[in-house]
Amino acid sequence: MARIVLLQMTAALVVALFAGVFGTISLAFSALLGGLCCAIPNAFFALRLTMSARKPGGANPMSFFFGEFIKIGLTIALMGAVVTLYHDVNWPAFLIAFIVVLKSYFILLFRQRP
């Protein structure tokens, strides 16, 4: 799970750098915020799931579903904070970065293991 979260954080930075090189600072910042709105909740979910699995008795399905509920709520809260606090959001950059980070785990699925 840590590899997926690290890949998502890296994907957020790469998309923001790409947007900054070929666009403006506002475009890059919007892309970074969009990527982080996806990557940060996933990091908290992975941390919570890891801590739950290490408890005596292991993880149960309710801890997974409760963590997923918190992840969705945190994603919505972060997006709301971006809309409220950053008025120059470039929506295409924000949404593209969000989708790229959301789907970046496919890179690990198709990678060969040594």
C-alpha cells in the first residue's frame, strides 16, 4: 500500500510539473491541488488499514468500510476547501490531475515482479 501511495504522490508532482512547464503557475498549482485531493485521503486510508491489520485479531470488513467512508468524506472536504480557499482554480487541470492520480495504481498492476 505504501508503494501505491508513494506512486500517487509522485504522479501528483509530475502532473503539476508538467502543467507548470507547459502552462502557468496557476495551472500547476491547480493540478497539484487536484492530485493531492486524491492522494492525501488514500494515504490516510492506507495508514488506517495498516494500523487496523496490526491489531490483535487483524482487520475486519467493517474497519475497511469505515475507512473507505472516511476517505470519501476527506476527499470531498479537501475539494470543498480548494474551492473555498483558492479562487483561481483551473478546473480542467484540477480534474485531469485528480483522475491521473486516481488511476495511477494501474502502473503497478502491469509491472512485472522480479
